[in-house]
Amino acid sequence: MMTKHWLCAIVIGALSFGVAAQPPASQGAEEPAAEGAAPQRQMPVLTQEQIAGITDPKALKQLMAVYRRSGDFQRLAWTLERLTVALPNVGEYKFALAVVYANTGEKTKAYDLLMRMKSQGYGYDIEKDKRFEKVADTRVWGYVVSNLKSNLQPFGEGKVAFELPKGDTLSEALGWDPKRKKFLVGSARDGGIQLVDDKGKASDFIKADATNGLWSVYALAVDAERDLLYVASTSSVYFKGFKQDDFGKAGVFTFRLSTGKPVERYLVEGGGVHTLSSITVGKGGQMFVADGVRNVIYTIEGKKLKVAVSDPNLTSIRGLAVSDDGKLLYFADYQLGLFGVHLSSGTGFAVQFNPEVLVLGGIDGLYWYDGTLVTIASGMVPKRVMRLTLSQEGSAITKAMPLDVGNAALTVPTYGTVADDKLFFVANSQKALYGQYGDVRDASKLESVKVFRSDLRFAWNETGVTTNALPIREAPLEEGKKLMQERPSLDKGGAKPAEKKPGG
């Protein structure tokens, strides 16, 4: 039904696997090691032009690690500059580049980069960060610090709706039954699904057993019209009933939403390890489920899971959403941003947006709501929930409205479900408390599961962040020189904080 390798031509052209990170041929041979000494790996001493020609992010990350260890800050800066172009939605590389600029005393570059990050919504408290000591002696620095700190101020009216008792359950999959007005909560530890009311009171609904064959429950999707519950389940080490022979198996299991009775199951075919981590169902009943490790999206055709989207250049598929008319499938890649697929033709596209005022990396949850896309960004600093208004054809973002930003409860927000005009989601994922073999490292650190509620119609008629980027003011040359030399004055109160605006 759909073309499988469409991303190569649209997004990943900039990330095609090209120049290898090798030293130029003109360099002299490495000095031979002394007899008996361990062989030393040759340092890839590349020119700025050579580094700028590398298009593979993996190679750039390897170079970054090498130059960081060796203390070659010049080449580290060149590598990070290239990496921020290759992965513009990943903030950690931008911030790392700002640190390198500061370390080498390049004030203008450090200031400019940090202010651009501020305009994109990033927030940091770097007032006492010693890594910036070399650039922290001007009035401009006070302005940069206050602006970045302003983005950390909590914004929005959302709050924790209810909590689930703490325990070794790893319950992070949420669904909503609009008929019973109850939530469904799936566990990765016991494979069970509970019915939960809006006060957090839970009752067992489906238990993993030999009859239904459930493993760890990672995601849920509800098709109330057809009385179906879709469960994305994986045989993972987190599952208490884990069997080595089942390792890496995964599938979509369907149940009657009204009774919990098993209906059908669709297993991922082929060898290897699979992890079905997100799932969605359109109003037309078409289901899509993503393998976030193998970066493949499946749909059901006949009695089998069929590949709908696949591209080797994707990094980590997270949230999925289908437009109300069933024509467009959207998905989030944790590093690369948002993409869409025209389901009638199978052609894909990168969702267009203004990178000067918005970043779309670090997104876990993705939801369709009344003609908009709603994102949960756990990889953003600060963590946030955003509502994105789309162009008429659905291929571009025309404005963005932050719904909840920097709330103290959003420690590790991940996935959720839309219930009426609200988005409910897990605000404090506790997966990091488990080891590589699925064991909880320290049970005393387990917390109650906080289910957060964001109002999807918050500031519905407000402009939000439009695509008209406001350029950072550039001071005249002489004024700039003067500001660069002046030190902050405590007597004058330092730099005046920028006025706080929604989202930025």
C-alpha cells in the first residue's frame, strides 16, 4: 500500500552517509611504537573543510568524543558546528558548542548561540556555571543569563490529575475509554491492564496469561467505535514472566474494549529483537504501531503486520498520530523532528517550521487534536507540552502554543492519551530506575505514578509563537565593542531581565 523508503529523498539528504572520518592522505606516517608497547590509535586530525564535509552524525559524534578527550577544542568546535547543522533539533550539541566557545574565549559566538537557543525556547540557569567564566565579564553576559533563566519559569495551567500507588509496576501506557469514562493503564512489569477512574482508583481489567499471551505492555490505543483495545506488547527483560526463548518478540494484541475478551494478535515476523513502543488508531479504524528500536512503522493488512514506513536514517521513532480525516500519518523522531505520510500515496514529507523560534527534537508523545498536533517533549530543556497549528494541507506548522512548560511535576514526561479536551500523560517515567536486565536498582526510589493533565484548549484563540521569527538585535559596532568590555555592575542592578513571553 505504501512506499517504504521515502525519507531518503526528503529529510535525510542532509544526513546521507558520506565522508568518512579519516585523516588526509597527505599526512605523514605515524611514528612506530616502541617494541612491546601497545599500538596507539591514530588521531583523526582533520581540517575544518574536511569536518564540514562529513554528513554522517554517527561519525561526527565519534569525532566529538575523540576531540573532547584529547582537549582539541578547535576541532571539537568545528565538529559540534557541523553536528548542530546535521541535527538541528538536538539542544545538547548546541549547548556543548556554547561551552566550547566560552572555553576558548569566543564571547560573540557564545552569546549569539545562547540567545538563539533562548529564542527557540531553551532555558538554562548558567549564572554560576564555571564553564562560562571566560565570557562572564560583560554586561552582555548578564543579559544572556537573565534571558535564558526566564525560559525556566513555569508556564501553563496544567497539574497532576491523580496518582497511582508506587510499586514495581512500571505502568506507563495510558488509554481512555470514552464510554465508561475511565482510563486504561498498562504495566511493563506484569503485562496487566487496569481500569482507573479520575481519582486514581484502579481495578484489574486484563491480566497477562497463557490465553492472551501478553508480555510487557508499552502502549495502548482505543477504537471505541469498534469496541477494540489495541495493545502494543513486547517480550522484554522488564516483564516478570520473561522467557529467554521469547526475547525480542513483539506484537499487537486486540481485546474487546467493553469486556477485555481477547480478539486477535498480530506478531512481528522475522528474526531479531523488536520493541513496539507507540501505537495509534485513526477514526477510520486503521492502526499504526512503531518499533522505536528498528525505526519501522507497521499497519495491519489482512491478518498480519505489514511495514508502512521504514528508513535506515531514522534515529528513534516515538509518538504517532493520524489526522481526523485519516489521510495523514504523523510521527516524531527523537532527534530529527516531525514527519508525515500521505496515506493514499505512501509519499512522505518533513513537517516544515521556523527553526529560529521552534525546535521539534526530544518529542516522545504525539497526538492529534482538533486539527492540531500536540507534543510531549521530555528531551527539551525545559520539558514541555506544545500545541502545533498546521497549515491547511498539513505539511507545515504555522504557530505553536505552549500548554505547559517547566512544571516541577514534569520530571520525565513520556506518553499519554487524549480524553475529551484534555491530555493525560505520565509525568514521571521511572524506567531509568531499572537496570539492563530489567531489575529495579533501588526499590526505595520508586515513586507514585503521577498522571498530569494539560488543557488542550488552553489559549485556543491566542497567537502563540508564530512562524515570523524576530531577529536578535545586533548592536552597532562601536556599541558592541563597548558592551563587550564593560563588566556587570551590581550597583546598577545588573542586566534587566527580558519580559517573559509565552513559549519563549
